[in-house]
Amino acid sequence: MAKIKKVPMRKCIGCGNSKPKKELIRIVKNKDNEIFLDKTGKKNGRGAYICFNEECLEKAIKSKALNRAFEMEIKEETYNDLFNSLKQE
């Protein structure tokens, strides 16, 4: 009997939908409190996942979901950097 490989699921902090990890992009906060997109999904730090679209990032910003996920106040310039990184994807 073939063993079925379990697909890791993650929840988007913008829309709240659960999707396979590979369909989402990871946002990381490292030890220096820097917040950035992690394209590899392997960087050290606290991670939160979001869909590959700007609407979910906007929802996460409006609901302060990133602030809660990383337990800190997030600056406007950090959000702008995240938007720019997402547009380049």
C-alpha cells in the first residue's frame, strides 16, 4: 500500500483561507526585528503566511494581523517594502 505524503497546510493571515504551504509566501521577522518576504520559506525567524496577492496583504494591514503575528508595531515603510517585494514576485 502506497503511503500518501501529507501536504503541509498554512493559513493566510489576510483572508484566513488554509492552503498548501507552497501556494503561500512567508513573511519573516528575524532576531533584529527586520520584517521581509522569505521566498525560500527557510529563513530563521518568526513566520506568517500570506497569499500571492496584494488584497490579502491589504487585509492583513487593515486588521493589524501582522502586528499580532509578530507581537510588535509595524512601520508604514515596512508595509511599503512588503508591497514592493510582492509586486516583484
